[in-house]
Amino acid sequence: MKYLAGRPFPLGSRLTEINGEKGVNFALFSRRASGVELAIFCDGKEIRLPMIKTDEIWHLFVVGLKAGTQYGYRVTGCVNEEKGDLFNPNKLLVDPYANGIVGQPDLSSDEAVKWFQWNDPRDNAHLAPKSVVVARDTFDWEGDYKPFTPWAETIIYETHVKGFSKLNPKVPSEIAGTFAGLAHETSIAHLKRLGVTAVELLPITYHIDEPHLQKIGLCNYWGYNVLGHFAVDPKLAYNKADPLTEFKQLVKTLHKAGIEVIMDVVFNHTAEAGKDGPTLSQRGIDNEAYYWLTDNSDYLNWTGCGNTLNVSSDVAVLRWVIDCLCYWVKECHVDGFRFDLGAVLGRSPTFSEKSAFFTAIYSNSKLSHVKLIAEPWDIGWSGYQLGAFPKPFAEWNDRFRDDMRRFFLQTSGDLGLFVRRFAGSDDIFARHRLPSNSVNFITAHDGFTLHDLVSYNKKHNLANGEQNRDGHGNNISHNFGVEGDTNDKTIIEQRQLAKKALLATMLLSGGTPMLLAGDELGHSQQGNNNSYCQDNEISWIDWQTADEALIDYTSKLIAIRKQIPLLSRDNQWWSGEKVQWLRPDANVIQFKDWQDYSTKALQILLEDKWLILVNAKQAMQQFLLPKGDWQILLGEKETTLMTDTLAVTLNHIEVCVLQRN
């Protein structure tokens, strides 16, 4: 096999031509390695080639290799556990820049895990996942044009690729639950019917199943245990031999429908877990560079997943992250990213909005214009950083989630907090950003679905195999008297009204709304609020029992939102000229009213044209409207406007929207 020195750039594997020879250039970062072998697998054999080092990059060009070639790395170095140097050339390692990966490591027993532990002396190439050379820039985008939806007009739909279409009978069974299934005309029609402008996809990158799940026959359904950050996970593709092309086709199809694609990405930890976890890539390549380590070289676990990536304090790791984001933008035309446990990215080790990661994002021409969303916390010290991220980041606003749940589903109602959240959370974001930087949600993949939020007081996670210990214990939920399903028509009606009120509040508030897939049609997970390991009917959306009336209600809410400039175009902090907060009797809310936690009702007059009536009580509330010729845009069938007295009565938890003629 002929090979040349090659080039130390770009990192990863790349089909190219050097000195008139066609082949593949390989380049790998490792600052502390003393030697690296490229392992090429073909015709059932492994060929090892020594790589050449330039500064911190090991590189080699192999003549004649083509797309589809499987490879890995064997890295040698001085082993010093006290310093965190955990080299072992007997462990085949995945390229951190690999655009394709094949194979799933068997971690279903203690003995199986040992094959992948850093200090195990046995060669594990026959068991290890392998990187794959992938041809790039061959897809026909047909003049694909990104929607570039302004933040003020953005409505996000969070979904899982498989769970969205797996049970949809209108999607051909062979593609249901895949990228092709999400790109199917039936799926696109549903998204268009709703009126959402962006889909936020749970991780679509290559991930593995944790040992504790494999041991009990479960898997990581959500996909946050990522090993290949540059690689599409073939489990989500119909064409498992070419998942990258299928994902690109999905992006192109969504763009044609005017819908943006936001990827949920995981740069806070890797699938290698703690020191006793599997050594699959970064640990064996340069452990001390990639991970935050303590003084005695244990892993700092700010993620709850065993390790924490050292993004802002090591330039090579930061480059890897930025290169990865640029790859998805350039190669796959994605429109934005949601960063899981995003506070980790700003640590060095304390969190700072001036960290190297944020500076790198801001100064990168490919990334500065895409949508960037942070989950603004981790589990480390000072890990809760809501409101602390710099421009241009938006943030998941869990204060909106919790305060709105309390207002509608708990006994007392804090009008002040309700108004703060409804107006875009200026107490959190007004210092240096705009209302759209608050991503408002009532539910997300992590927690109860909307249906379960009004059906269960307690989590029911026994199916996860952890004796119901996992998942949040404080859900701020309310079951209206019965835990779970019921045939009681009164309770069913109360739950339905509560769901509608919560949807209306989220979709008519200042900020960027995010709807969890399935909430619009009444999807239930039977009380499981941590379905990360449930790749089955618990998580998959049940389309055959879809609540068509609730879908129509959600669609109408979104249409109303798009009519109101204050919500859909202005993206400015609300002022008294644009918004009035009124009592049920139409008088302006006074100081003493803010202290009354029993009222739980108010009117919101937007731009002197749209009036939103909010009743969060499980009791009747009459509203006397401001003077004017009003018509009801959205309300229950029994909701009527008494034109002689300008009064509207809401019988239960409810939100009603009126427009002045």
C-alpha cells in the first residue's frame, strides 16, 4: 500500500489529490502522543501505517483509498494516570472528525466493558466501532435556499426523528421513523398545518447505548450519548449505507417548505463516560486535552454523564467544536444549533460570557448568522446561567415553564411573575438582548408531555429500570383528581381546557415559542417524564388517537400570533404604549392587585387591538371588556360576548382572544 507524508490539514479523513495521486489524507490531533498508527480495514485485514507528526497533528496520505474505507487510530504515549495520560495502542479509536462510523460496541456485561477500558491489555479492533471515509460535496442541493426566518417570527417545534413518524399510518412503513419519514409529504403537511417555522431535532449524530442500559435490554433513544459528532447516526436513516445523503434530503425538503432545521448538539460530554467507561476515541487520543480533570486527574463531572469536555480552555478542543459546527452548516445547510447543557461551553472553569467559545462563535462568519440556542445550565457549581449568555444566543427559559405551570396548575397565582414571563422575561434578558432570546416552553423532551402534565401528579418511570429514581420529582403538574387515564368526563374536560390555556399562553407570549412534538395532538407517555431510554410506543407519537380539535386549536393560535406585530415582527421590549395589563373589571392593575395571589385572572390589551383574557382558576370568572366593538377570535364553544354589557364569562381555566373591529 503506497502512502505519502500527506498534510496536517484539514483534520479528519478527506478524499483528495496530492502530487498527482488520488487517495485519502488523514490528520489527527494529539499533543501528548509519542506515536500514532493509522489502522485501515479492507478485505477482512487490518493494515497499520505509521503517521508523521507536524506540531500537534499526526498525518498521512494513503494512495488509492476510496469512500467507504474503514479505519481507526492506535495511539501510543507515556502512560501516567496521575497526569491523565491514558494511552493504549491496543484500543482502536474512532476519529473525532469522522463523517461516518459503523459498529456498535457491546457493553452489555462487565466482561464486555472490560474490552474497552483504557488499561485492558487486549486488542479490541474486532469489537470496536470504526470510522468511515465519506465522500463530501456530492449532493445536489438544487439551489437550496435557507429560509433565514427572523427570530421575531420563529416558532420552534422540538421533535425526535424516529418518534415523529414511526407510528404514522400515512407514512410508508419502510421509511417510518427515519429522515425519509420526516421528509414525507404527510409529515411536511402536518408541520405546515401547524404553522411552525423551525424543527429542532434531538441529536441525529452517531451515539452509543450506555452499559447500564445495554445490561437491561434498553437503549439510548434520545441520542445524547454521542461518540461521532461529525457523523449522522445510521439508525435514523432508511438508507443505512448513506445516512448523510438522507439527512441532506430532509434538510432540503424542509427548506422548500420554508422550515428551518436546528440541530441539538452535545459538546458537554462524550460517550466515554468516567475513567472506568469505554475508551473509544478522545480518552485514548489525548485525554488531558479533551476533558476537564481534577488535580489528581479524575474527571470533573459537571454533566452527570461521567466526563466534561474542555471546550473553552484548550484551543484544539475548541477548534474541533467550531469545525464541527461549520461542517453541519456548510455541508448540510442546517440553520442553527441547540447546545445541550450549554453552560459547560462557557467554563474556564468558571462561566463567562467572554469565554473562548463565545468569542470563536461570534468571530466565525459561518456561525455568526445561524440560530444559536443554549440550554443555559449544567450540574456543576454555579451551573445555572439563565440570562448570562452573550449575543446572539437565545436560551431555553425554564423560568417561563415553571412560573406558567404554577400560575395555571397550582393554588395561588403570582400575577407579577405571570406578567414578567408573558412579556418576554425582561428581568432576565433586557440587560443586553431582546424578547426573542427567551425560548418559551411549557414542556420539552425532558419531562412530562403536555397531556401528562395535566394527568399525573407523580412520575411513573419504572419502565426505565431504575426503580423510579430517575427523572424530575418536582413537575409542577396537576392531575385534576385522578392519576392517569380516566373516563370521568368532567376531569377530561378540565384537562383539555388546561392544555389549551397553557398552549395559548406559550404561543401568545413575548419571546420565541417552542412546541414539543405531540403536545398539539394529546400525546401521552403514560406518566414517564424521562423517556430517554424508551424507543417504543411510550415515546413514539400515536397518530391514530390524535386529537384533531387540539391540532386545529394550536394551528389557530399560531395564526393569531402571526397577525400581531408585537409578537411576530417588532421584537422590542413592551411599553405602556403598546400593552396594558387590566383587571377582570377592565381597570388597570394596581399595586395591591399584584399582591393578590387569589385573583388568578387578568386581561392583556395588545396594541389597543387584541385582547387576551386569562382565567387560571378552576372556577367561573367574568370579564368586563374595555370599550369597543369586539369579536371573539379564539374561545370555547360556550364562550359568548354579551354585547350590551361588554362582558365575557370564562367557566374554568381558559384563555380567550378577542379582536377590536
